[in-house]
Amino acid sequence: MQTFVRIVEAGSFSRAAQSLDLPRASMTATMQNLEAYLGTRLLQRTTRSVSLTTDGADFHAECVEILAAIEAAEGRFRGGAGAPQGRLRIELPGALGRRVVVPRLAEFHARYPGIELVVGLADRLADLTRDGIDCALRVGELQDSRLIARRVGSMRFVTCASPAYLAAHGTPASVADLDRHRGVVHFSGRTGRPFDWDFTVDGEIVRRQLPGTIAVDDADAYVSCGLQGLGIIQAAAYMVAGHLARGALVEVLADYPSVPMPVSLVHPQGRMATPKLRAFAAWIEEVLAIPFLENR
């Protein structure tokens, strides 16, 4: 069942074999034996991909539920006291993962020593089902309706600039004043589109884009450009908190705050039933409940 489910999720025998660290030939033999045992074809195979037959789709849905129930039942006895066990593959946004989550992984390991974490750090939107990833943190509004989402926190953004920039160009007192300023452009490495800035003005959300002479697709590089006086930035509060405290950056337009972005834990259908994923979800919610999004 595990082999069958992983092949379906990965969309190919080769990717499934790689994620399970098994020879492709053994997976082929497993599926042949399973289909012979059940007396029906579960997968339609082509040279490039596999797809489910009608019987395969029904069997896959049952397998997902059964495997989750088995893991939950075994988890009550393995390692004592029902401690969660097993490997958990997670995907984290690069900057958020490096600065907020990874520094506290020792705490997670001390609490759940039986869980083996495999952590990916990237700003791409991984295909969780195809790549065999159990869960991922996503910032912003969610696009993939096939995934189950649980909101675990929110992220606030701060508009700020270096003292050198403000000395040379002045300090904007209103959102309209931004027309006389330049910003550092932060664009999505996935879509190539610049991220919008937003402000709350008289209860309404106003979105802007500031022109600039430099554009980057990395959050750390974005803050670095702001520190060098290359323009105003609107960055996640946890990334600039230390710079604001030291005076290397100065908050501007504090009376026109940005709209906090939701941070969600997403996972494929049926995965939250596993004890290891429930444990991680509860822990990450604790981590993001601490005001990492504040200016401190």
C-alpha cells in the first residue's frame, strides 16, 4: 500500500523509488504482485507517467485512510507513551525557515526525539504530492485548492529605510509622498512579478509599487539593499527588527501599517491524521505565536 500510494503521489515509478530509496525494479515487482493479488489493474502506465484506473482511484482513497490509521495505532506503542515516530518531510520558505524555524529545531527534537525531520528551504512552491513532502509553510493567500490548510500565524511587514537614504531624500510623511521616493524592488523568483506594497489609509487598503534602480528576488538581499541606502523597503518585521533596534534602519509611515499576511501549514489530503504531522503542526503554531513578526 505504501509503495502504491507513493507512486500515485509522485506520478512516476522513478520519482517514487528515489523518494523511498528503493530500486525501481522492486517497485515494479511490488505493483505487479499487488495487482495480481487484487485481480484488477490499478495503474495505467505510459513511458512518461502513470495514472489511476477507476479501481485504482477507489483503492488509493482507501489506502490513504488505512495507512494513516495504522500509523496512528502503531504510534501508541512504538517508543512508549504513544510518542510520535517516523520521518517527516517539510518545506519551509527560505528566509522564514532560516531565521525563525531552523534556530528552534533542537527544541522540537528534544520534545519529539522519535521524529526524523527532513527540511527543505526554498522559495519555490513545491508540489507536495508529487515530491512526497508531508507539509509546507506558505506565506500569503493560498492558490492550490487541492491542499488542506491550517493557519498557524501571521506576518507583519515594516516600511523602512536607512538613515543615509532619509538624510539624502527626506522622510515620507504620507503614502502620497512616496511618489518622490525610490524603493528597492523585490520580485518573485517564481513569477518574476514585483511584490506589491500595501498600507492601511483611513481604514482602506492602498497598494503601491515603488520604482527603483535595483531589483532582487531574495529576501536577505532585499534587506541588504535597504541597509545600503539604495531605497525604501517594505520587509517582514522579523527580518529587520535587529536593524531597527540598532538604528541601521528607521521605520517610516508607521501610521499607515501594512496588512499582515497569513502563514499557513499545508498538507495533502489525509496527512493530518498522522501523529508526527499533528505534533509538528502544534509545535510550529507555538513558534509562530511568539511575536516574531513584531519589531523586536
